[in-house]
Amino acid sequence: MNHTIHLGDNLEVLRAMPDESVDLIYIDPPFNTGRRQDRKRISVQEVTGDDSGDRTGFQGKRYRTTEVAGAGYADTFDDFMGFLVPRLEEARRLLKPTASFFLHIDYRESHYCKVALDEIFGRDCFQNEIIWAYDYGGRSKKKWSAKHDNIFWYTRDPKRYTFNFEAMDRIPYMAPGLVGKEKAARGKTPTDVWWHTIVSPNGKEKTGYATQKPLGVLDRIVKVHSNPGDLVMDFFGGSGTTGESAGNHDRLFYLIDENPEAVALMAKRLERFAPHIVNMEEKESGK
């Protein structure tokens, strides 16, 4: 089997796949924020010197940039759970007996998702609610600023699942002087609260995709919850972070997205893995 990027409706693609065929599924669906998610991108070829331009460069020189196509989507659903639940049901069907499923969501829908996941997977298959905490962006003056996402971890089997404890990364002790030099040098294992910055708007990791998640978060999931050679799926592929993490750690990836811009972005980002690109529209038309 090859690395695969699939352009098409993820529900249709999932329904065509065989039972118990995937080792790990992580999804980061639209959060139903009620607004369009966009991130502007600029082309280097379209940056020109201009004293009244919109950007300042080296030695204070001004430049004008021309915006090109952005990678975004409308994050609004009249019936979000009606959209998501059939996909969660298919996800469970696809999991191998020792496989795990991760749903990345935020506070707006997390409580509804937890109830749905308990019904689909069974409450005994719930393992953790992981809190991804970050500290970036503006602060509200009307309420406590929301600076975390929720990641629900479920397993196909409540007692038999892949969990590679030794593959877990270590983090620094907050008070290293209290634990001794040896422990301080080794670091400690993470808890269910993961402190990790978002993808920097100016960092090398950025792709231009509006809701790109950091590679460090996916690396932790992929390394601990799958093995080399396993198949890792993300059916809201987006910017391809799940695929990059899987490929970097000798796992196969299967990414699905219905947005042609997202698929083109993933194909470029992951081209070193030579992914097989599947276009559902071309298959249906016989091309």
C-alpha cells in the first residue's frame, strides 16, 4: 500500500473502505465557529518596492504585497452533529482491534461530541480527554480568554490497544532542583495537558492553511499510538500535518479532503513521500 491523498467527500470514501483496516485515526474537523476560516498568502514574485507599501523589510525599506489565493473554508453548519456522527460511526468501523481514534475539537462542540463518542464507541473505550493548551493571540476583556482545544482519545477495545510508552517524548521539570540531576536531565512524561505553541505565522512549519495544527502535537500521537508500518488516517486532511508526522516516523498515511486547494497543498507538502493522489471526481467520470 502507498501513501494516499484522496480528493472527495470523506463519508463516501470511508464507506467504501473495508472493516478493521486502519491502525490510527486522528481528525481535526471544522469547529463550527460560525465564521469563515482564512489565512492570507502572498507570492514572493508579487512583492515589490513601494514607499507606501503594506510591509517593512530589511533596513526599513517598504514593500507592497499582492494577496493570492488563500487556503480556507466556511466553518458553519446548521446541524454539526448530524454532519459529524455518520463519519464517527464509519471511523469506528475502520479501526483495527488494537487501534485508536482521536477527535480534535474546541469548547463550542466538545460536550456534544463527547456524548456522541460515548454512544458510538462505548464509554468503556474512552481513555483520555487531552487538553492542548497554547498561549498566543489576543485577550478578551469580557471573559476568560479561550486558549485550549480538546482532544478525545477512544480505543476500539477498552483493554487492548497500542500505547508505546517508551516512544513518549520527555518534557522539562518545572522545579528541576527538587528531583535531582538525573531525573532533571531525563525529563518527565507528559500528562493529559499538553502545552505547545500554535504554528507560528512566520515560522518554517507554516503552510498557509487557516487552521493548521503543529507537527509536535501530531508527532506525540503518532509515535505513541501506532507502530512503524501502520496505516494512519486523517479524513479531514487540511494542511497534511498528520501525513507529515506519519511519513516522518515510517507510517503510511491516508488523507482525505474535499477541498481541491487543501489537496494541492498536501500534495506539495508531502511530495517527498510520493503519495498516490486519488481524485474522486475523475474516477466517477471515468477519466
